[in-house]
Amino acid sequence: MNVTAPTRLDSRPVASARSSARSVALRVASRKTTVRVSAVAAPERPITEYQRPDANGRYGQFGGKYVPETLIPALEQLEKDYNEAIADPSFKAEMEAILKDYVGRETPLYFAERLSQHYKTADGGHAEIYLKREDLNHTGAHKINNSLGQALLCKRLNKQRIIAETGAGQHGVATATICARLGLKCIVYMGAKDMERQALNVFRMRLCGAEVRPVHSGTATLKDATSEAIRDWVTNVETTHYILGSAAGPHPYPMMVREFQSVIGRETKVQAKEKWGGLPDIVMACVGGGSNAIGIFNEFINDTSVRLIGVEAGGEGVNTNKHAATLTMGTPGVLHGSYSYLLQDDDGQIIDPHSISAGLDYPGIGPEHSFLKDVKRAEYYAVTDAEALEGFQLLSKLEGIIPALETSHAIAYLEKLIPTLKSGTRVVINCSGRGDKDVNNAMKYINM
């Protein structure tokens, strides 16, 4: 079997700016979305001493609210409602009941025996590789954890119109699904290029009653879909809630998405103790915007014996201009309402990202991942399209599990990681989604 390699805003918070909401929103959607801001080295102190986030919505120097004035009251109200909701036992009980009976939680922590035996460690043994099976969730990915939490918040806000952005389509499908379950109107923005790559997910969203709006501007991918969703929200903020799918964007979104996705890490910690009586040695996940990774990382951030590894999309190679390795190759700046690492040129203009995976094809990253990188609590590496396709096939052949192309990046990194480990090292990979949606795309590159 052979694989063919596939060929801002102002740096001040916009709350203090004098631009009209419409003009600022248009700038969000343009290529001129960033201004380069010099990075300040994060202070060296124990991770447990940091607030994540602090009272200003920042993770170290990252995060914040860089949005039109129109959105500041909505963000403040959202934070207030979120804090009230998570303190409300009835809200938590309703969410947990739906997660169990509708979504299908808890998901298994599966020992991938044949995958483990496939790799030899430096001492001639093998590591123990486990998969946190988020692909078994209803809708086929981790995305529904966050979509459910935010949709239930919408009920508290008495808003009936929901908008969302999506790249690979999984967040769009999850949001459309939950909106159908709760009787909410759903509009999903999706890049025209991604709609072609993920036609099945487009049909699934529409089947659930969502309106899918194609975005043709820019690269017609996730970045542009996010910009269009923000423009819609600015215009309709009084009646609309924006369910952002990544742990990115302005505060409180990175915090909310992390907390709704943290069910992944909480379950993993309990399951690890049940299976072997301790913690994993390594927790690993693919990273695009960062929601699945922060979801499994969060529970282990203060457990400093656990290595946290994020795997980005290296595209055709980080030495080319066709990749989406934001933390590997990016620099700090402002994009889509948050100060974080992003792909930009010397003039602060966004560099168009590339990945075979629609879900990793984003030029930014959540601010907490930027913080974890700078304080050296998490490691981030890049995997190419061709390597991800090898990982896609490997897990399918050895375990009968077809992973999403996003997850395939984390699987592929095992090739580099395992030879450096001792026998018996326990590695947990967040299997963030299943690969049904990617089969047609993968078939273009895999000769069987």
C-alpha cells in the first residue's frame, strides 16, 4: 500500500476603539486581521501558581477580548450566565443526563494492544498505548461535549438563534444535532473548500435542519468561516448566540470550551486509576484550534509527572509555506478576538494555512495552548500530510479503528515518540473523532 503525498485587529482591546461595529467586523473577515505584537517571556514559576485564566481572561500574556464594542456586553453577560450555570445543580444534572443517555458517555479508555506491539522501544520492549475513544460519541467526535454545554446555556439566555463555524464539519454536525434535540434554529458557516472535502457532514447538518452557509472569501476554509460567523454575531448579537467550537476566540470562550471538554480528561484520569492504579506517563492529542487537546490536557496540567504532547498539522512540511503548524512556526498576534500564536508574515498579515485535514487547517491556536507552550508545560510537534495518511492506515489495519485525519496526526507522531521511551511507558492518545468523514478525501492519496 503506497501513499502519495498531497500535493486583526488593533493590538488594544477593541472595547476602547472608536470604530463602528460593522467596520470592525468587516476587518475581522479581511486578510488584515493581525498586528504583530512583541512576545514577552513568561515568568518561570510552578504551573499551579497561575490562574487559567486570570480575572482579565488571560493565560499569562495570552487571551483577552479583542472584539468590537458591540460584543463586549454580550461577552460579559455570557461569562456571568456561564458562571451561574455551572454553579447550578439542575444545569449540571441536565447536562450530565444528556451526555450519558444521548451522547453515550462515558467513552472507553481502550488498550490498543496490536498498535502497542507494533512499536519497539529503545530497550527492546514496547510502550502501552491507550486510546480515549471520543470517536464513539454520538455524531462521531468530541465536539458534541461543548456544543451541548453551550446550547443549554442558550436556553438560560432565552436565545433561539444559534450560529456556529466549522472546518471538518464535526462541530457543525454536533451543533446541528444538539439544536435539533433542543428545538433551536441553527446556522453553520463553512468554507466552500471544506464543504467539498466534507460533503457528507454538510448533508448531515442539513438533515438535522441546519442551514449551512458557504464562505467563498479568502482560502474558503475554517479561518474564513470563523470570520463570517463573527460578522453575523456582531450584526445580530441581541438575538443570537455564537457556539464557537474551538478553545479559541475572546474570553470567556476558551475557558468555557475547555471546561465543557474537560469531561474527556476527568474520565481518563479515573479510568487510568481503574486500569493500572496511577496516571498516564504521556497524554497526547492533535491540535488545530485546540479543543480536544485542552479537553484531555486540563485534568493533568497540575500533574507534572505527565507529559502533555500536542501534534499539529505540518502539511507539506514546516520548511514550506503549506502547513498549519501554528505553535511550531507561528508568532504572537491577535486573531478572531484573542492574543495568541498565529501564522503571520513580517507585516502581521495572516499566512494561509494548509492541511489535508479540514479540522486542523487554521492559522491560529487557543490562548491556553500558547501559554502552555511558553511555560514549557506542554510540548508541540508537527506531522506532515503524508505521515498523517500513514497513521490513518496504521490504526485502521492494526486495530480496526478508522481515525479522523485530525487524530491520525497524533497516531503518526508515535513513529518518532515511541523509540525514545522505555518499555511499559503508558501513552494515552485522545482519539478525537472517527474517520468516516475523511474516507473519500483519503482515497485520493492512498493506493490500495
